[in-house]
Amino acid sequence: MPYVWVRDFPPTGQVRRIQSGDTLGVTVRGQSDLSGSYVVRENGTILQPLLGEVLVTGLTEIESAKRFATVLKGVVIKPKVSITILKPRPVRIAVTGEVGTPGNFTVEYDETVLSVIARAGGLTPYADRSGIYVLRKRPKLVRVRFTYDDLKGGDLASSTFELHDNDVIVVE
């Protein structure tokens, strides 16, 4: 299967959508009782004690703020709401190949490929240091190539590569 080097891989450029497990910061101007930090529940809602459940999954921060403001109409005059993702939910990935302990891992949203390889026990003596790949299925199947030297040397493209749910790190 062909690959693309990480330095040539275009950034996703996608606006992050809210998912179950994300922690959101909700600020309603002038309304501290309606503001706070909320974890998005499995059913896709945040539970605000005074308002009840507000569905936010699949929305952007701006879209969710508009929805929250709509729910507030009748409770607050001209509500001004901002919502930010304070802490994205952990990402589930797999690591396979020439690593000490292959397996499935739950990693923080901003964790790097190098740190995940370290968590998987590092490279074995048989690993190809220039044959490290991330397989991504969505939006289309792609194979992104890394070298170990770039990963440990702090190469910008390698160290800022964003892991997504269901990515697979393969070490040949």
C-alpha cells in the first residue's frame, strides 16, 4: 500500500466536533449559576442543573453555544454564551508490529506517536527505524510514514501529528 510522509500529510483542517467524554467550559455572560465545566455524557448531552439536558455532540463549539443560548431564551434576556472544549476525550488507538507490548491504548488527545510507542514498550531490536506508519481509515484509508529519528528529534510534522480514534500505529 502506498504511503505519504508525515511532512507531506496535509493537516486535517477540520473544526473539532464535540464528542461524548469531552469536557466543556460553558460561560453565560453575567450568569455564574449557568456557567461551569461539564462532561459530555454518553447520550451526547451536558446536564446543566437549572436547565436540564442540552444535546451537544456532533456540534462545533459555536454551534453548541447557539443551541445553549436558544435553550436559555425565556430564562435569560439576550443570553451571550461561549462554549470551549476544555479537555477532549481520550482517543482509542492500536499499536502493532515491532514494539515491546503491542495492543490497544487509550491516549490523551494531544499525545504524540513517540509517546504512544514508548507506552507500547518501545521499539524491539528488529524494528525498522524508518518504517513506522499510522494507518487511518477515515475519511479515507491513508498510510502516514514516520522515522524514529524524526520522532525523537522533535521534527515539527512528526511531533505535532494528531492521532484520531481507531488509528493504528504499525512498526515494521
